[in-house]
Amino acid sequence: MNKVTTLLNGLRIITNDVKAYKSVAIGIWSGVGGRYEQGALKGAAHFLEHIVFKGSHKYSCEEIKMKIEGIGGTLNAFTAEEQTCFYAKIPSKFLSSTFDVLSDIAFFPNIAQKDVTKERTVICEEIKMYQDVPQYHVIEMLDRLLWPDHPLGQGIAGSQKTVKGMTAKDLKGFHKVYYSPSNSIIAACGNINHDQLVTMVKRKLGHLERYDIPAFQRANNQQDKARVAVEKRPIEQMHVAMGVLAYDQSHKDRSALTLLNVILGGNMSSRLFEEVREKRGLAYSISSSLKLLNDTGTLLIRAGVDNTNLVSAIKLIMKVLNQIKRTGVTDNEFSRAKDYLLGQLMLGLEDTMDQMLWIGEGLIAKNEVRRLEDLIKAYKKVKKEDIKRIAKEIFNKNQFNLAVVGPISEEQQRELNKIFI
């Protein structure tokens, strides 16, 4: 059973106490990410995620790692578009010391200029890595098509120019603006006592003053013509990313959209996998996924295609999408998609880390206390006809976006333009 407590300064604590576990997964979440940044500060949230591990007011860089890894635990962090999370998984008896470390790096980082100078080189190499790997770079190209001239269309890590230009003063200012207790939560799952954790949080963070943070730039979800971007590279495979603007994370049809995604490319029995890979052999890898945010979202199809099969594969993908628009899905596909979704969710929630991430994201993103029974009810309400209806809504020819990286020829590019433009 999930329990939630909100302190007077707005800091929220959510836990799921499962006595059968020997471990605890704990995360400190802040509601800030890549889309909150503009101009010279693009990449600040990600830079900050790196730099806090270099030392806090109480702990050195070496102590931070040893305090967690020295007890057999794991320590990590991630930055997304709308959240940043610092998290650990440890034997339950070490919860107090682990929370002290995590909260210190999240709320009281040193952010020394010498560390910023060293770490910017690491981040620049990370940016180069993503640019060099075509299956990652093609997704960044697609984001620029989906959200042009917007922070969502720029990489979370920023650019080498912005990273090289950021100073310790910039990062301290960014931290001060966004790491408000009212914009943060503590999430934990495992062998844990909720009241004891609340006491720890009050003692360590209860004195922090709450304040409001600036809002992010709203996304423009209007698109009146298809967009295509290609980048020619002398590699052995075409990397394709196709996306359409879809629903936000609170949309009434988000459950139906999730089922459509599974039916399209969520597993090896999906339509795209069967049609494009199994029956025609046009791609080694093909799948679909969703990105659902506060005010926008996208359904994404990605594939690795033989260089000579690019146009044929794209045409077949479009044929599959159009078939769902015209005829919907079968009873068997629909029931299998529901069973798959619920099965994956239940299996995932058997792990303390996955469950902490699930309940933490729900609270920080939507102020929602997630419960498995509520999700089951939501999926059971979806009708087969809903899949066809939303396919008609989002698979509009003028709203497709296509990014390709590979040795594309001028003839292939002309053929793609005929399909979309």
C-alpha cells in the first residue's frame, strides 16, 4: 500500500512498504529536466546531474561512492525532459545513511568550478558518442522535426557549445531556481517504515523554504505538413525514426494509445515486427514506443534497414498504419496487447527499483499516487473500436515526421519526399 506525506514546505514523501524484501530502492526526484532550459543554459539539468556526484557540503566524491557501493548498494541518476532523479538500491538496514548521502548531493551540492571544468570534457565526449551512434542520432533528428525551435527538439545533454560555456555560477543559479522542496519528492520501496523515513526527511530537509519555480515553454502541437530530414553517412545500414505528435500524459485516451503502441511495435508479435521483419525481411530491428509529457507526446517507430530496402520498408510501414486506420485491429491482437501490458507491468513491479521509479514518476509528473488496480481498470475500459479511432486521429499524412541516417541516394530521397511531402 502506497503512503504519501507532504511536509509544510511542500516536499512529498511516497513509500511502498514490502516487508518480504531485503532491500530498499530510494530516489530523490526534482521536477526539472531538459525542457526547462533555454539558450546558453541548454544542458544545465544534465550537467548538474553529473556535477553533484563530485561532492556535497557533507561528503566528498569518494565518500559518496563508498557510502553506497561499500555496503553492496548501487547508485545512479538520470535526467529526462521533465524530471531529474538521484537513486540508490541498498540493503534495508542502510536506509538512513543512504538517504543522508542522496539528500546531501541533491540539495546541498558543492558545484566547484574545478569540478565543472573537468566534467564538461566528460559531457562533451558523451555528446559526441550520441552523435556518432546513428541509432541515437536519428532520434535527436526526429525530435528536432517534432518540436522545431523548442527545448524539446534539442538534446537533453545540450550542445558542446553550451556545455563548454557553462560555469559553476550558472549551475548554482540553475540549482537554486529549480531545486525547491515543493518541486521535489522522496520515493522509496521495499522493507521500509514510512513514518521513520518521514522523520529522517523532516530532520534533514524540513527547514528548507518552499518557493515556486518558473514554468516551461509550452509545446506547439500544430503541424500542417510532413517533415523529412536525412543525413548521409557511409555506414552499412539505414537508421530510420518516424514519429507523429500524439497525446499528453493525462489525455483521456492515453491507455488506448498505449495499447495501440503494443499492437504496432511493442513486442515480437506486433504488426510491424511481423510484416516488416518476419514476412518480408526488410529490417533487422523494428519497434515502436511512446513519449508522453505534460503537454505533448509522440508515437515513435524506429528501424534498422538494409540500405537497398529503405523505400520499400517505409512504404510497408505506412501500409501497416493505414490498415489500422481503415480496418482497426483483430479481437486476438487486442486481447493479447492487454495481457502483455498487464503482465509486463506486474513483472516489473516485483522489483523494488522498478516500483520506486513507477510511483516516483507518477507523483512528480502528475501528482498521482499510482495503483496497479487503477491501471487495470483503465485498460479494461478501452474498447477495440478506440484503437481504430485514435489511429485515425494521429496517423494523419500531414503530421508524419521522418528522420534517416545512412548512405541515402538522391533517388531514395526523392522517393521519400513523394511519400510524405
